[in-house]
Amino acid sequence: MHPNRSLIRLAFASAALLAAATVMAEEADLDIRYAEHLPLVPESMFLDITRTEDGVLVAVGERGHVLRSEDGATWEQAEVVPTQVTLTTVESRGGRLWAAGHDAVIITSGDNGRTWTLEYHDSERQQAVMDLYFTDEFNGVAIGSYSLYLRTSDGGRTWEDVTIDEEGGYHLNSMLRFEDGRRLIAGEAGYSYRSFDDGETWELMDMPYLGSMWGALRTGDECVLFFGLRGHVLESCDFGTTWTELDIETESSISDGARFGALTVLAANSGTLLTRKDDGPFRVLKHSSGVDFAAVVALDDGSFLMVGEDGVFRFPEANEEKGDD
């Protein structure tokens, strides 16, 4: 059995950087190793994917690799990426892209992912950023392993540490935000949190499953899904006051989810996909690739792209009907 997305992300935390030319960043006095351009990069491991406001697809992954595509079919490697550590997450907001990963690396791009600059890193922390959430081009947070929580209000120029639970120390894996400022965090070992005041204060939620939740997805005005270890999927429609564990016929660990219209798609390991229309039951499907999926994004035509081991994949596949459930 292949490791799931979050374990894949953390497994690279102590990996050695590849040899490359070192360039001194004068403004930060840091040695920066730039991601190498290699012919097989599109077939390597990618851990997250997003769409910009212009519809450009951007995927990030191991060794600082960043891919971008205008159509989801042809991909090119980013021209300049100032890191060789594994990138675990990418976010688009306010015309700017943000990506982050191991060694608490945070990078940003203002040209749809062609070139990137280094905003923050601290290898001595031995923490990985697992998710980013920006409300605009200036205000954002980065959460991750061992209760990592960083906040910026100046577009990433400076970052401050935030403690949301003195007794925590568990991984914070995914954040959701409602339009009124309420926020949810899906975390490890039953440690998931909610905030009613846009992240100023947090409270631990009472979860029916005390295993790890790798991801979170809004499915309606008030409804959310948390999903993760061994196929566990939890649903709440009252901002985490009560949760229902859904009956899922798989033990594949679920990494990410996306929606198009009434169709929800969850991406898991071993080529597993879970699909649901409206509020019906989830159906378990197997993608022919059989790879561990790390992330999924919906396209305008109703299809979905997944990233993971060996690159980028599409659902439905060529011999399947779109949205067939």
C-alpha cells in the first residue's frame, strides 16, 4: 500500500537537497538553491494543484518543482523557483500565487507561476507547511506540522508565529474559511479546531473520529466535509457543533476534494476516487493509473485533474462519461 498524501509530504522533510548552483539573495542574505529543470519533471511527484483567476493551472511537488498549464493538457516547468525542498501546497488569491512546503519554505509569484521569489524559510524549525489560506494579497496564514501556524498582514514580507492550542503539537493539515470570517482546521489525531472571529481565537472541536483528517471541503452554504485516514469522511452542517461519519466503502486514505456543480470528487491513494452527486451516497471508483493521488481540482468543462505520484491525471478518463456517477 502506498503512503497517503500527508505522509508523503512529511516523508520528504529530511530529504537531502540536490546539488545545484547556489545564488546569494542580497536582501535576505540567504543561500538559495533553485529548482533544476529536468526532462522528466512532469512525471515526478506533485502534491497540490490550483487554478489562478486567469484559469492557469499550477501544480507543485518534490524538489521545488512547479508546473503550469493553460489548458490542462500541456505542461511547462516554471522558469525560476528559488527552492529545492518539497512543495506541499499552492494557493491563488488576489492575482498572486503562494506555495509552501518543507523547511517552512514559502514562495510567491505574480506572473501566474512563471517565476517565483522566496518570502520565508526556516530549516531549523523542522516543520512543513501543509496548507495556505489568503483572504487577499496581503493577509494570509500558513499552517502545518507540529502545530505550525504563521500569519502575515503585509503580503508575506514578515510572518508571526501564532499558538492556537497550548496543549497541541499535532499537525494542522487543512483550513476552510466562510465569508463571514468563521474558520475550520482539519488536523491530526482528532485535533481539529474552529474559530468564530477570523482566526483570532480557536477552540478544539469534539470529533466522532479521533484519527487524522487530511483535508476539508465546503459542499454547501453551511455543510463541510473532513476526510483523511483509512477512508474516514465526516460531515457537519452546523459549523462543527455536530458531525456525522459517512458510510464509505473503502479504507483508502483520502487526501483532497473538489466540487463542480452538484458533483463532489474526493481523491485518495491507490488510484481511488470517491464521487457523490448532491447529498447522495459516495461511490468508490478506481482510476486506471493506480497511483496515490495528493490533490484534485475541478475544470470548467466538469472534468477534474488529480496530481500525485507520476504527475497529472484526469477524471473522467477517456473512456468514461463526464460526471458519470
